[in-house]
Amino acid sequence: MDTHRFALLGFGNVGQAFARLLMAKSDELLTQLDLNWQVVGIMTGHHGVAINPTGINLESALAMIAAGDSLDPLSAEPAPQNGTDFIRACNADVLFENTPVSYHDGQPAIEHISTALSAGMHAITANKGPVVHAYRELTKLAQAHKRKFFFESAVMDGAPVFSLWRETLPAAELQSFRGVLNSTTNLILTLMEQGKTFEDAVAYTQSIGIAETDPSGDIEGWDAAIKVAALVTVLMGTNLQPSDVERKGVESLRSKDIQSASADGKRWKLICEAERTDTGIATSVRPELLDPTDPLYNVMGTSSAVTFYSDALGPLTVTESDPGPHTTAYGLLADFINSVR
Ligand SMILES: NC(=O)c1ccc[n+]([C@@H]2O[C@H](COP(=O)([O-])OP(=O)(O)OC[C@H]3O[C@@H](n4cnc5c(N)ncnc54)[C@H](OP(=O)(O)O)[C@@H]3O)[C@@H](O)[C@H]2O)c1
């Protein structure tokens, strides 16, 4: 049996959750799927790099990061200068790219993924940037090298959205979708309904590791807009940039707005929508006041949901309750298994 060699580029909330999941699922992967793995490289931005062709001890790597230490002592090779040098030096079979998202150009993740695919590696990411900015190019590159470029965790963490359409809905055309796709703002609105101020609610989302590195991306609707762009680009066949999405975030909502909606039995939600029209695809992200009959009214906390409207089925809703880095990690694992089986 072959051992699949993994390179982890980015070892933050998601990379670390993935390392823990790999260790927890190791026996199942081996006994049920005949899959053996080994991590041969880990790169961070400010916490060092480790490359070891005989395998890196993940317990040690996690303990070192938890202590705020550098991973450098785990390395058997000199530290590479940047992500692309790291990928080439690792000689891995699969790259897991989990660096922070760049909304405006998807870099350096696009370069990382393209380097990995060109070197004959599968490339798997939770990073939305490469999906919206280079989905078609990277997919073509993957096909040319008979490898996979998968990104299930880029939208709704580990819940099946992209693979749902790729694997289980052949010849169905997506006509529109409507959802709550940003966990951070949904939790902020839920906490404000429970009495927290906007500032305290934002600080809490950062403390539990669900807000992006820069929380303004969530609050101003950019994270939601990039998810709309990713879904439209991949599932509706039209390249769409986040800046093309009509966008308004939750920054102007204050406790009094939430409380007065609540007194009327209503709730503010940050709603993401896309719909085919005669002239193209209309998209938006904006706060909407929902009444209790709306299917998204009860999507609370960090939960998210999307309803797909197609020419094949009635409305089809995927709901993910209480996601976190551990569910994002599952999406990466599912992508790996789907890449190699
Ligand atoms: N958190 C979630 O549940 C979630 C859900 C869905 C998708 N995502 C996506 O997953 C990705 C990772 O999220 P995260 O929450 O794990 O972020 P994070 O905690 O900020 O971790 C980012 C990691 O990337 C490293 N890094 C930054 N720049 C780098 C560079 N140029 N080269 C190499 N490593 C670099 C960081 O190292 P240092 O810390 O040393 O700087 C850190 O290890 C993002 O694209 C995010 O949008 C996250």
C-alpha cells in the first residue's frame, strides 16, 4: 500500500484542526479505505517551517504551535524562502493550502496551488481566493496533470456543497440560491439578540477562532460576497468577482435595531442571493429583516444554510449546524479521499 505524503501550507486554526482529525481518523482511513498518510512538510507565516521526508510528528508540531514556538527544530532540511520553494522541497503527493484568504486577487494561494499541480500533486484548500480568482485555470491545470483541485471547505466548511453538485446532481441546472453563508456575522447577530454589544460580539467570534484574520472581511460582507462569487463561478458557470456582488455588511446594525426587530417577532440576517436573469446573474449580500415564516429565520449562531433552486428538483436546502475549524478540516479530509479513490 502506498503512503500519501502531505504538505500543509498554513498551520493556523484549520491546519491544526486538520492535523488533529488526521490523527483521530488514522485507523479508520487505513482499515476502511486502505489509505495511509504521512505529513512531510508544514509551513507557517511566522512560526517556522518543518520539512522531513520521513514524516513529522504532528503531536509535537501542535504542542510547539500551542506554546508559541517555531516549528524549525522539527525540520530535517534548510528552511525554504517562500511557499513555492516549500512545495517543491516537500516532494509530497497532496498539498493542503490553508493560508489566509486574499479577497482581491487570491494570491499567494493561486501560485501555491498552481505550483503543486504542476509538480504532480493534488491540491486541496479551504481558501476561497483561488476558487473565485482562478477556478477555471486551476481546474484545467489539474486535468492536464491528471490531478484534482478540490475546495469543499471554501463554502460552508465541511458540509457538501461543491461535491453535492459535482457528484450527485448530474445534468441539473442551478437557477438561483439564497442562504446565510457567513457564520461570524450570524453569530454576531445572535449574540446581539441575546444582549451583547456589537463590539463584544465581534471580540467573542475572534476568541473562538471563527472570525477571519481581519474581522472586517466578515463584518463588511466581503466573506459572504466571496462565497457568493465562488458558488456562482463553480456552480452557475459564470466567473464572478467578489466586487461584482452588490454588498452591504452588518456594520451599521446596532443593538437597538436587533432589539426592536426582536420585539416585532423578526430577525436581521445577512442574506446571500444569486439568480439567473435575462441579462446574466444578479447577486447580492445584504442584511434583511426576516419574519418567522422565512426558512432562514431559525438559522442561529454559527450555523449556516443555503437553499438551491434548480430545473430538476424542488428547493433543496443544506444546513450546517455549529461548524468550526474541525468541520472545515473534515471537508479537507473528504476532498483528499475523493481525490485518490
Ligand atoms: N477557520 C475556519 O473555520 C475556516 C472555514 C472555512 C474556510 N477557512 C479558510 O481557511 C484558510 C485558513 O483559515 P485559518 O482560520 O486556519 O487561518 P489562520 O488561523 O489565520 O491560519 C493561517 C495560517 O497560514 C499561515 N500563513 C500566513 N501567510 C502565509 C504565507 N504567506 N505562507 C505560509 N503560511 C502562511 C499562518 O502562519 P502564522 O500564524 O505563523 O502567520 C497560519 O499558520 C483561510 O483561507 C480561511 O478563509 C477557514
